[in-house]
Amino acid sequence: MKFELYGTAIDPRRLMLFIAVPLACCAFAAAIFLPPGAMQLALMLLFVLPFLFLCVDRPAIIFYLVILILFSNLDVYASFRLYRYLIIFLLVSFAIAAANGRRIVTHHPHLIAIAGAFGILAFQSVSVAQVVHLATKDLSALLKVFVAVAIVAQFTRDRKEFRRFLLVLAAGILLSGFLPFVVHPPGRFASLSLLWSQGIVRYEGFVFEPNTFALYQLFLIPVLVFFAAAYRKPRGARLFFAFLIPASIGLLALSFSRGGFVGLACLLVTLVVIERKNKPLFLFGLSLVAASAFLIPGVYWERIGSVFDFATKRAGDFAIYTRLETMRVAFHLGFTHPLLGVGPGNFIPSAAYFIPHGLTVHNLFLQIFAEFGFLSLSLFVAIIVYNFRIIRRMMKNVGDPEAAQIGRALLMQHVAMLASSLFLPSTYEIILWFMLALPAIAENAYRSGSRTEGAAPSVSTGRK
């Protein structure tokens, strides 16, 4: 066995004599003379430092770790803010890579300009906020999301990186959904949402909010559909991803989210319509519709039926009534504060003059209209319209079936999440902005034309 370092052969015997044996002696002496706390610290540094040096040289490793923790919330088990330290380390390692010549990725300047204008108006909206600390808190969350999206663009430069990013992101959401069945969350995070009238506990995963948890599943399911359609290698990959799709639908049902149900219905209809020429996916979509109709618990259908009972005035529902009232107030606040709104996070304090419920408006567009004003709402709609143009271009890419497939998946994702957001206050949710950023990131990644092993070839999609 021979080792080489900068072209010079290393003698294994000298390596053992001058490096391995002294290190072993030092470890033995440390185990005897050092106190237990110092010994634990030394062992931790022994194992962690090589990984840290590797990550400094390869920031993609720490990036995938950040994405995994961000979407799985595994850092709830840490006694400190692990995610913050990882972000700092990622920025440092990427800055070193940029100093060494790594190109900073920029694309879709029009979309960047629209998003930048939205961010500037959001920042200006703080000046009219009634409760400043609420405004700065929500604005800070929104700006952090923008930074996260900009970081993602740096590590999804081609289709290989893009697909790897989606795999890690999907793994994080799956861990967030399924891990609580195996490992209980810490007591301080073990919150439960109850439907008192039906005696039902709503499942939250590690998202810790059932409606937002349902939104995560709506983001995940189209990604799994893409992987199930695009992957042929390794064997069994398609069956694995196909199995995860109904499992994710089951998790969504356990959240008992009515907005999630609307999004799921729109997703399945969109899947059947746009994949009608792809017989395997078309039949799979129909089977999902049938399975959802027969396997979802009856108590969930009772909850969905409460919407129709309220609409036909056969029964009252306080949750629906209060949401309609908050929507009415959001219209009023938006029209009376058209320029900058009432400020980020300030809907509840401003709405207290009109309704006593103390609830935020459960509608994405009305929340933006009320808190940021008409100009910001126009820019947000412009981002959505721009995204649909990108998705349309990708879907029409007949020369690259994989790019067309991801375009169709993004269409399902947009339709489902936007439909669900009509009933959810998702303005400051990171999953929403990642959804809005994916079309531009995907188009730039697939523009390079690179192909990776494991993807289905050009004739594998089944489309005619």
C-alpha cells in the first residue's frame, strides 16, 4: 500500500512511527489525566475538525446539511440554535470559495427586480406599523427567506445539482412528517391542535402547525411525482417514490386541514389533466383520486363537509365565520392603506378596531394586501405570472423530456399551494417562497443541458 502527498510517496512505517503512534500515546495520556469534560471536548474536536475542514473546502456539503435541517426541523433536539451556526459556517465557506474564483450565480434579472422591489416596499411598510416590534419580527423572517432563496441559487447550477437539492429537500420534509411517529419531539415543542367538537388531534409533524404542515405536503407531492416519472435507476426507485406519494397524502389528511384538502383536490385534478397523454402517470393519478376517496377517514370528510354546510346555511361554523370576517376587514384595511398597508404582522392590532376575534386573515393575497398595500400585492401577482410563463416554456421543451416533466410538476405545485393559500396566512412561510423560486432556479439548471445518470432517457416519459 502506498500513500502519496503532492506527488511524493509516503512510507507507511514512517507514518506509523512519527504520526500514528504519537497520536495514540497522546490519546492514552489524555484519557488518564484529563477530566471527563475536557476528554469529551477533545474527542468531539477529533471527529468534528476533519469534517469542518472538508466543508470549508466544499460548501455544498454544509449547504445540503442546512437544507435537511431547515425542512426537517431536526435541530429541535439541539440545546442551541444549530441552524444559525450552520448558516454562518455556510456563508463563510461560500465566501472563501468565491474568493478562490467560484462564480456567483445570477439569472432572471426581471424576476430579481420584481422580488427586490417587493422587499423594498416591505421594508418601507415598517414605517407605518402600529406595533413596530411585530413588524420588524415578520420583516426579518421575510428577508431571511429571501437570503435563503439566493443561497439555493448558488448550489443549483445544473440539473444534477438541482435534482440533488430536491432530493435533500424532500428527505427533510419526509423526516419532518414521519419521524415523530418513531421519535417523540421534545416536550417544549409537543404542541397539539385539537378539534374539540369531534375529539380529534390534528397531526403537525415537526412543523408544529397543522395547516402549514399540510402546505409542506402539497409542496412535496409534485416533487415525488417528478422523481417517480424521471428516475429509472436504481431499480425500485420509481416504486419507492410512488409509495411515498399516497403516504404523504395520508399525512395531509391527518392534519385535518380544509385548505390542504382544497390544494390536494386541485393538485390531483391538475395531475390527471396535464398527464393525460402519459398513460402510466395518468392511471396513477386516477388511482390516487380513487384511493383518496375511499381510504381517507370519514371524520375528515365530515370536517370538509362543514364548509358546504356553512355555505348552504344548514349549520354554523365559528372558524369559517371568523375567517370570512377577517377577510372582510383585510379588504377594508387594504383599501384604506393602499400604499404601504398597515405594516408587516400588524393585521391583528389594526383589525382589533373592527372585530374582536384576534385572528390573522387566512388568505395569502388579502394578507399581503392589508399588511403591505396594493403595490406589493401587484408585485407579488407579477412574480406568480412570471413563474407561469417559465413553467409554460419548460413544459413545451419537447427536446428535453426531463425539463418538461419538472415543468409539469412545478405547475401542479403552484396550483395546489396557491389554491391552499387562499385559506391560509402563508405570507411569511419559507415553503411558499421556495415554491415561487423553483421555476426560475429549475429553468436555469436545465438550460445547461447536462444529463445525469439515473434519469430517464428521452423516450421514457411515455408522452406522444
